[in-house]
Amino acid sequence: MRRWLLASAAGLLLLLVLVVLLISWWPAPAPTVYQGRTVTEWSALIFSGEPQLDQATAALRALGAKAVPDLVRQLRARDPLLHKQVEALVRRLPLPARRKVWPYLIRPDATWDRRAAARALGIIGAPARDAVPALVRALHHPDEGFAWEAAMALTHFGHDALPGLLQGMKDRRPAVRQSTAYALGELRPPAAEAVPALLTALHETDPGIRSTAANSLAKIGLPSVAPLLDVVMHETGPVRNDAGAVVLRFYNSWQRLAERATEAAQDTTAAARQRAVETLGEVGQADGLVLQLWTAALRDPASDVRLAALMHWEARAPQGEPLLVGLALCLNDPSPLVRAAAVRCLGSMGTEAQRGVPALKKMLHDPEAMVRTAAADALRKLSPP
């Protein structure tokens, strides 16, 4: 019985060795060659400095979809069988013997080949769309550097990559969740559908994930504002403060607002932001964060959002230097409704708005009658008897 078991084990071991040898000997598909180099050789150059990086980038983009099969195979590259164990044994040999056998027994692992393939697919961009499933699988690879490269590559594939990145947000490893949180902020076009997952990440215990999620929400911009204001209204503590800080960071980015302003007519989230601003007072007393958010809303690309913030200011008559600055901006607003509301807010602020009297006098010459009337009323309130 014992001999039978030993014979069976030896047979299974021999079969395993034969399978491994068969796989290693199985002819691989002929590699794609461009200008004398294979796709793998071109991808290896992207970690080099200029001019090799520029040459590799140009070659990969010229190859386009033709390079994808080779790069997908490269994503799946595995380290040589028993690589670590063999290397450990070789390192124990005397130096002369080690030098002789090292080139024959030790082959480089596939770590950088895999990472180079992921980065190369990102460089190719849209023509490499068929590689998205392989890149999504790479997100969950044990090599976190490889997972990062895969996440960055996916940012070049727009909404095709979104489901896979959202799955990455559920990975058990914090490094993978942080990589995918960052990628969601870099996704082109902005991934509005990622906002709920990123809001959830604001509650993570890992500060790196929280910070990355906040940055991504700020990059997504307009679609994230209303949900973040909802967090401010209904939560307390650090999460509330972080949510408010993201909104302020977005509204304080003038360049990003300028980019969004041209999209205001097609902005499908403006109504949600308007409702959020209108109900912002539900948090109770207008504390410093709420006042800052109201001020920030005056920079929203949608005039209805700016008007909603002004209407609530007029009802509450808050005070403060930031409010005066915000109102001054609104006096030049393209919307006459916003200009008139800003004038009325100044008139309701009492002595603190005295510095705004010269600006209000200019508003007496506004082309819109409603603005001129509001300016006259405000000046009467602010002028001494």
C-alpha cells in the first residue's frame, strides 16, 4: 500500500513537471514588431528618460490597437517557476560559483513588465479599449505598484472603466481603494456616478483614503456639491467638516469654475444644488461653515443656485467680511435677478454694508429697472436720517 502511494505521488509529480514543461515550451504568438522593436521592448522604454520615453510614446500610439494583444499578454506575465526559492539557493553559493550559474538559473521577475504594459495601455488610450477587462483584473493583483499603474491606465477609458474602478473601491486592501479613489477623480469625463462611493470613503479610518476621496470629489466638481451639502446638513464632526471643505475647495478653484461655466446650460445637477442651498439653513444656526458655503455658492455657474443663496441671505441678514466680498461679486452678475437680490442683501446688512454704498450708487444706472429700484431702496436703508 505504501509503495502504491509513493508510486502515485511520483507519477503525479512527473505529470506536473511535464505540464509545466509543456506550457513553457508551447510556442507563443509571434510578437508585433514596429521599427525593429517588439511591443514589449517599446513598453520597457517608457520608464526611461527623454528622448527614449518620447520615442516609446510615439511608437505605442502609432501601433494603437495592434499593440493591445501583446500588452494584455504582458499584463498576465508570471514570474519564473520557483523564482524566489531558486534565487535564495543561488545566493548561498560561493561568489565564483554564483557568478557562473546566475545567468543560467536566474531570470528577472515580471514585475516591471506588467507595470510597463499597464502604463503603455494608458498611453495608447481609447484604441486600447479592449484591454479594460484585463486592467480591471490587474487592480486586484498582489503587487500594489502594478495595481496603481492599472488604475491610472483606466482613467484614459472614460465610463467604460467606471464599473471596474467602483469595484476597486471595495477591495480589502487600503492601497487599492486609495488608488481607485484617485483614479475616479482623474477619470475623463468626470465620473458623477462615483460620487456615492467617494462619499462613503470619507468615513474611512485610513487618512490617506479620506484625503484622496476628498480630492477626487473636488475634481468631479458640480455633481458632487449637492451630496456634499447634504452631508453638511445631516452629519457632524470631522466628516461634516471634510465635506464642507471639499465644496469650498471646488468653488475656490476659479479655473475649474471657468471650465464648468460653459456647461451650465447642460448642467443636470444644478436643480439638486439649488435645493441643497435652499435647505442649508436646516442645520440650525448659521455657523461659520454654513456662511462660508453660502458665500461659495455665489460662484456657482448656475444663476438659480446663486439666486437661491442670495434669497436665504436676505431672509437671515447675516454679517461678515466674506459675505460682503461675495455680494460685491454678484453686483456684476450677468443675471439681473441675481444683481437685484445682491443689492437687497446689502440693504439688509445695516451699518456693516456702508462700504458698499459707492457700488450701490453705480447700480442706480443699471440697465434693468428692477435692479435700479432695489438699489434706490437699499441706499435709503443705508443712508443716515
